[in-house]
Amino acid sequence: MGLDRRVFMGGAAVAASSLAMPYGFAKGNGTPKVVVIGGGAGGATAARYLAKDSKGALDVTLIEPSRSYYTCFFSNLYLGGFKNLDDLAHSYGTLASGYGVNVVHDWAVGVDRDKKYVRLAGGARVPYDKLILSPGIDFVEGSVAGWDILAQNKMPHAYKAGSQTELLKAQVMAMPAGGVFAMVAPPNPFRCPPGPYERISMVAYLLKTHNPTAKILVADPKPKFSKMALFQEGWGTHYDGMIDWIGPDFGGDNVVVNPDEMTLSIDGEVTKVDVCNVIPAMKAGRIAEVADVSDGRWAPVHARDMSSKADKDIHVLGDAALQGDMPKSGFAANSQAKVCANAIRGALTGSKIFPAKFSNTCWSLIDDDDGVKVGASYKATDEKIAKVSGFISKTGEDAATRANNYKESEGWYAGITKDMFG
Amino acid sequence: MVSGLRLFLMTATGIWFGLFLLGQAAFAVDLGDKEKGRKLFKLCKHCHQIGQGAKNRIGPHLNLLFGRKAASIDGFRYSKGIKRAAAGGLEWHADTLSAYLENPKNLVSGTRMNFVGMKDLDQRMDLIAYLRLFSDNPADIPEADPTVSDAGHDLDPAILALKGDPDYGDYLSGECTACHQTSGQDDGVPSIVAWPEDDFVRAMHAYKKQVRQHPVMQMIAGRLSDDEIASLAAFFANIKE
Ligand SMILES: Cc1cc2nc3c(=O)[nH]c(=O)nc-3n(C[C@H](O)[C@H](O)[C@H](O)COP(=O)(O)OP(=O)(O)OC[C@H]3O[C@@H](n4cnc5c(N)ncnc54)[C@H](O)[C@@H]3O)c2cc1C
């Protein structure tokens, strides 16, 4: 894709004009085509809602290489021993059989924005009238000195769930008595702001039972992180003395790892570690660059319908999108997907387009039955997705409230995965 | 605790309550006449005891009610509904009691308290003034639990009469199904399908007015208009469980 394709730059407000009359369909035959790249939180939801609500008036294709999607959400609970790996796996069978989504297990490797088709690794070309990208994240090369993707077996990121998560857990279980678990935390913005800290809590929970003299070392480039007061309170009460969090004041932003030696250097001070969970800086999944809708890191979108600012026929959801105030979460991707599906269906079939509205809630488990939550609601402005109101758990809450939060989060997980995969 | 700014007012004549600021409006309502309340308590008597030596009967005893967490009397078998509301932060104060007594389902869907409700605000205030006598230092109000008056959670009948648009409800339901399952299955988040529309509307307005405590639902309901709530009620009522 060359720069010459940036013809739609500037993003005129086109959604409204498409309300009354469906598009002239690119491929000549009757049913308008929507292609979704990425069958994760955003993509699966969008495909399901498009197919469900259009009742056959749209031809929906979902392109996703994996046959099973392992949710990153709740993967920390697998580390802590609260969930099995199987609990995190979801297949695409219901989307295909129950909703008529055409699920293609392949990688998208190219997007021709002029001719409007997607090229697959297997060679096929898939035409579209509207294209949705929800490819999640990739890592910024060179963001952690000494680490690259080839080192991911020695120093796993476990920030895409599945084998990486399993590997990280196996490494924690194999730590020698009194060993050191290290994490290199990512800079903003990144997927799931409380994720690394929930992970620290769950690793501490695991070690407390299996290896109580072990230590946890966190090198963090950020002076503050999500739910910081809640996590620090919880670490104090449940895992006193186990967790050493090193912020940028003490060199948390000046880190070098050596995967062969299994060392971590913080501000020049070298520590030998037994497990090193490196979570690098992130950017939109590569296909966003390939389609040339990325600003170099993320893909800017219009808040009202998640359409790309570079191309009115491409929409970007979830982690990959640069949208404003929403965190990069599965909940957010699911919420954005429904707004996007409603707008695309309106544009292609003339159905009514309702105003955009978004919300998000993220739970984190700190210890057995000690759950906390943070949430907010959002609206679409011309400029961005803007926060309207929010809430967060308080420090010092009673045990019943915290236990209830955890129960609620289990209910949410069951609900939202059904909302995504049917 | 109920959010909103609570101020507190007392006069020499007895128990005068509350400036309760909810949004822009401020209310000041007399808590009521405890003598009238004593007579009204006969409506509660065959299920509840109050006063010295009170025991749990069909309902729990009602001593030391003010400031008490809901469903917290040891040895009483409470419903799942009220236990969940308690875990969500429900405490007994004048405002929450008023909502509960007006229609127990306002606050707690699935409560075992089988009481039709007391529609009259003055009667509720009288009864609450009476219940207040059996809490800590009833005369010494400023040191005791701060209580507030009813803040008008009485639902306008016009709101209950609104006819919702199920198609709009269908679109809006997308926000709900991130947590509530359309199958009605409860894996930790309650079922909201196939409810009587009135109960649904009452529950949503109780969150919106922050009479129900749950922060997630307060945020979500807080953004919904009366029409939107009616549309959601219409949509969810017609999903088969
Ligand atoms: C440890 C951890 C804990 C988390 N906890 C929570 C939580 O509690 N709550 C919450 O809401 N969120 C949580 N998240 C965040 C959540 O997982 C992500 O924000 C969410 O998955 C983003 O959805 P998405 O659709 O943007 O991307 P993803 O869900 O990552 O989906 C992207 C999909 O696209 C596919 N793909 C990529 N490139 C291509 C291509 N070229 N062709 C075809 N397919 C492609 C990938 O295979 C993948 O399946 C957590 C994340 C982590 C790492």
C-alpha cells in the first residue's frame, strides 16, 4: 500500500448522507459485503451483531487465523489457578452455524483500498463494501533493550493469550524456592491498563502457596498505573514484603534484559532472575499499517461510528483504534463493535442508525475473593470518544463487597463471551 | 451510603430531616409522627418484632435498624436478592427504607418480603420515625446515624405508563448484554429477561436515582432517559427465558 491511497484523509462526515440510500455495491451482485479482519473481542462482536441484526441482508465474512480464540481477559486468573486454560478458549462454530457468518481461517496480508478487496496469505481475494479491522496489538520493536520477539520463549510476554500464557505459568511453577519473578511493565498506552498489576497479584497468589519465599520485582516506566491505590493496598495486606515495584524514579524506565543470561538490569544494576515477563510497548496490529490507516502506532477513527479517518469504508475497533478516552479493553472493543455494526448496517441496508454510546467496566482480582472494579461511560463527540462519568472501587472496602465484585466479574465473563461468540 | 450531598437539620420539636441534594433539587421533608407510626406498625407486626426482646419471625427483628447493613442479622435466612443488594452496599437509612416500604421491589428484586407496599409518603415517614426509636440514641440525632428524608423516588405514574419502542430497546440492549445474558442465565450477574415491565422500570429508576446502590448500574441507568428505560423494559420483557 502506498501513500497515494490516502485519498480520504480528513474524514468528511459521510455517515449521515448514506442513511437514506444504500451504496452502489462494488461487486455487482446483490448482497452488500462486510469483511471483518480479526476474530477477537471487537471483530467477533461486530460479525455477530451484523449477521444477527441484518437477518441475511448482509454478507459477513470473518477472517481469523486461529480456530480457538483464547481470551486475554481472565488469563491472569488462569495464572492464579482460578480458571483452567480451557475456560478461556472460544471457537467460531456458533458464529458460522448459528448466525451464518462466513468464517475464514487465514491471515489477511493485504488490503487494496481502491479495488476494495482483502488479500489472504493463502492467496484468495475477498471483496468488501465495508471493511472492519480489529487486529488487536503488536509490539513495538526495540522498546525493551535486549528483547525481541525471538526471545519470547525465554522471556514470555503473555500479552496475547494461549501458549504464551501457558508457558509463563509453567515457568512460575518451575521457579526454585526463593527465586525471583520479574516483570518489565509497558509504557502507555497499552492493552488493559490494570492487566500487568492484576498479573502481579495473581503470580503473588500462586507463589504464596507454592513458593512463599519467592520475590517479585516489577520495573515500570510509569510513575502511576491503573487502580494503583487499590493494588498497593492489596499487595500490602495479602503479600506483604513479596513485591518490589520500581517506578521511573528508581530506574524503572531504564531497563535492559538479557534472555540468554536471564538477567534484568535496572539503571545498570544487574539482577539474576528466574522468570522474566517482558511486556513491550504496543501498537496496532500490523494489518493496520498494511492498510495504511495507522498514524504509525494506532489507527485514528471517528467516534460516532469507528470509521477510519483515512478511509470512510474502513472501520477500526478495539485496541488498534485511536479513539479518545476509552481504555484498550475487551469490554471497550465489544462496546465499540456494536456502535460500528449499527452504523454499517444503516449505511448498507438503510436501517435506522441510533446514536453512539459506549461503556466499559474492568474488574481485577487481587487475592482470593478480593475483586475490585473501575468503569466509565462515554459519548461520541466530533473530536473523540469522550468520558461522561465513571466510578472506581474504594480502598478499605469490606470483604463481602470485594467477594461480590469477583462473582460479578464471573457473570460478566460468561455474558460478554456469549455476546461475542454466540 | 446514598450518594449526593447530605446535609442535616434538626429542630427542637423533634425529628426533622434532611436537606437532600440530588442534582439541582433540594428537599426538606419532615420525618413524621412516631405516634402515627406506632399504629402503622401493625401492618408489619405479623412478620416483624421490634423493641426489647424482639426475635426473628417471618421477617428479621427490626431493632437497631438505622445505619445497619441490609441482610445482616445473624441466623436469619435472607433471600438471595437482598443478600446481593447488601453486598452491593445497601444500608438502612430513611431514604432506603422509604423506597423499600413503598414497594419492596424498588430496591430488591426477588426479596422475600411479601408486602404490597405503602404508597403514601407521609405514612412512610411516620412509620420510619417510629422505627427510628429503636435505634441507637434516637433522641441524640446528630451523633447517631445521619438519616435523610425521602428524596422523591416515588415514580411518577406517567413514567410507568410510557410505552417503549422495542426496536430502540433492542439497540440499547447491546450495552446490557455485555453483562446480562439474553438467555436469562445468571452466572453472577442477575437475569433481566421476561420481567414485568413495571418492575423493570422501577428497578432502573431506583438505580438512576441512586436509591439502589450498585455503582455500575447507577452509571448505566444514570444516562438513560425515561423513554429509553421504557424501551429497554419493553424489549427485555418479550425475550423468552
Ligand atoms: C493479561 C490481560 C488481561 C486482560 N484483562 C481484561 C479484562 O479483565 N477485561 C477486559 O475488558 N479486557 C481485558 N484485557 C484486554 C483485552 O484482551 C483486549 O483489549 C481485547 O482483546 C481487544 O480486542 P481486539 O478485538 O482489539 O483484539 P484481540 O481480541 O486481540 O483480537 C485480535 C484478533 O485479530 C487476529 N488478527 C490479527 N491480525 C490479523 C490478520 N492480519 N489477519 C487475520 N486476523 C488477524 C488475531 O489472531 C486475534 O484473534 C486483558 C488483556 C490482557 C493481555
